Amino acid sequence: MKRKRIIVATLSGVLFGFVCFGLAWSSSGTLAWPVAVQLIVSRTLIGFAIGISSINLRHWAIHGMIMGLIFSLPLAFSGLMAPESPEFSQAAVFLWTVILGIIYGLLIEVITSVAFRAKSQA
């Protein structure tokens, strides 16, 4: 059961990595390839961390949101180094990266724990 959870959560993270890349690309028009890779890898890491985590937070939804928050912080802080743009300030990039990380963490847990019934064995 643990192997199924790790695989499903990681693949869900990859999926949301590409969703995040698509959202970022559509809002800016262009993305440097290191930024694109960082977006995809960061969201994949959320999925992998959710898959291997045995932390008991009483409910799978809380677990997903906390993991999304924690593993989005490095990407959010790197967003503070981005140049200012008319569409998004550095603070907005930071805030939206964290908010979307929490949402992606929750959605990864929904897919993993509910849709595929691969609940954590914590």
C-alpha cells in the first residue's frame, strides 16, 4: 500500500507541476528554462513528500495542506529574487506560490487518499 501511495502522490505532483508551469507561462508569456524546471520539480517534491510522509495530522486534508505549505516555501523565496514586473510584484509572487502550493498539496492528497484510496499508514 505504501508503494502505491508514493507512486500516485509523486505522479500527481508531476501533473500539478505541469499545471503550475502552464499557469506561470500563460501569465508571463515566457519563462526561462531553469524557472520552468524549478516549478515542475518543486510541485513533484510536494507529491513525493506527501507519499512518503508518515506524519499524523489527524486528517489527510490537513496533511496535504501543511506539506504543500512547507515544500512551497523554497520556491516562494526564490520568487522574491525575480525582477519586478507590472503584472506581479515580488510579494505577490511569494504569496501566490505559497497559496497554490497549499492548494496543490490538498489536491494531491485528494487524488491519493480519496480517489486511489492510498491513505497514509500513520
